[in-house]
Amino acid sequence: MALENTIKFRVYFFTDNMAEDGSLVPKKAWEQGKVVLVKNVEHGIPERTKMFHHYEEIKDAIEALAKENGVEIYRGKFSKDKGKRLV
């Protein structure tokens, strides 16, 4: 099995009850959902979930999950502040 070098966050948008009859409406979703920090054994990261109620809260959910689980995120090589810690 190959090592998993990336740290992953998954974003899910809820799609239940989009139609009045409760049926699925293709390609439609509510702005509410959850962000999942995906388990990664190599990095010692457990799977954790954070809910969000508004689309604008996705970034906050990612930052909270990172902080709560000891994940540090730094600016990349294309940023003028390369190497500066974000979270």
C-alpha cells in the first residue's frame, strides 16, 4: 500500500428535501453541509467532521478542524508570504 502524502478535507452539501415531495433534484443542494477531515494514518490524523450552516462558513470549518487536530497549514510557493503559517 502506498503512503498517503496529502491531508484531505471533503466538503459535502446536503440534498435532502429539495423538492416538496422529498425526491432528489439533480444538481441541486442546500448551502448547509459538512466538512470532513479524512483519516490519514501516516500523518496521525483521525477522521473528524464539522458542520456548516452557510456557504461562507466552509473556510471556518476547515480551519477549526485543522486546529482541533494539530494540522498546520502554511502558505505555498506561489504566495508572496511563502512559508507563513495560516492555521
